[in-house]
Amino acid sequence: MAFGLQYTNNTNTVVIDSEFARLMVISTGRFAPTEEEGLGSTTYFVRPVTSQEPPLVFVRPDTVGGVAGLCRMRLIGSAGNWIGFYVRAYDANTAQPNGRYFVAAFAAQPVAQYGMRLWDGAGKLLFDSGTPNATFSRAFQNWNYVKYDTTPQGLTRIYYSVPFNFPQNEYMLLNNFGMPMTSGSGIPRELYCWWDFTNSTLYAITIAASNPSAFFLPAVFAKIAA
């Protein structure tokens, strides 16, 4: 940077910079069943996210004795006023949608009653001492192909897995698991995620009429900085 403010810690990692925003936590809380006989969950943020670009929603389902399945995530709101998100359990055989979440954006919001704020040269708020930052912790893209079967509707369902230890303080990015994927036909691949706590395994599941076996979507995890 040519001028401005830059703060580094004792390992020379940039913590605050007057040119680039970090991933700032705007709202935290819990999600729980609200509709669809306990399968669907609509959650409203503690405060709206005012970024123009869609914010990132990270979730950590409650630990259960079996599988917590999540799918069909969508944000509620629009540019400058994102107010919540929806997520659904995989089906009635997986756990209901219960757990913790945080929503983050690459911009701060004026939350603190006192402390420090930092803007860039264009007036964008980059830092507010009332909004903690999140740190990306790891990502998985080396999925193992497990098997395929056929749904009752005659669609091909493919299972992919990766070993995972499900720490309590680590949350998974949900946005990319709410997006349909390209398939071999006009019907897109629907995407689902299973947290198999019993077997310490994270699953990704795709369903489509023409379902390719290749799968490279990353599962991205982050932690809220202390």
C-alpha cells in the first residue's frame, strides 16, 4: 500500500489494512426448524447485511447421533439489505435443521458504540471494532467417490465423502451448497450435504437425470476470530 494504515501482528500477518477489508462477522445466532413439518428453517439475521454483494453464510449443525443433512440454501433479501437465509434438512431420515450460524461480508458495518472505525479512500467502511473477523481455516476438494444409486423418481444419485472431525468452533460455507450444478442434460445436478457425525465423515451428494461422476466443488470452513 502506498499510504494509509496497516497493522500486523507478531507473525507479520496483516490484521487491519486501510485498502482491503477482511471477512467481517455481521451477525451470529442459531437456526432451527420453522416450517415444512420441521424440515425447513428460515432464519433472520440480528441485523441486515448492507453489502451490495451477497454475504457468506457459515453453519455448524448441532452434533447428533446420526446424520445432519442440509440443502436448498437461499439468501433472503436483496443488494444492500440481506435479512436472512433459508435451509432445509435432506429428508425426514436426517436430523432437523438445528445449529449455529454466522453471516459475514468483506466489509464492516457501524455497530460499535465506541472503539475504532477505518474507511478506505472511497468511503467504504473496512473495519469496526464491534464486528469481529472470520478466518478461513481449511477447504476440501479431494472428494472420494463412494457409490451411486437411483432415487424413487428414477434420478441418479452419487455420493462423495471426505474424512472429517467436526470441531465445534468450525463452520462450513453454505452458499455454494445451495447452487445447482451443471449436468449432462437440461436438468441441473441438485446438491446436498451430509454431516455424518457417527462415522466422522462429510458427504456431498448430487442428484440429476444425467449425473457426471466428476465432482470438484470445495467445502470451505472458517472460524470466528477470538
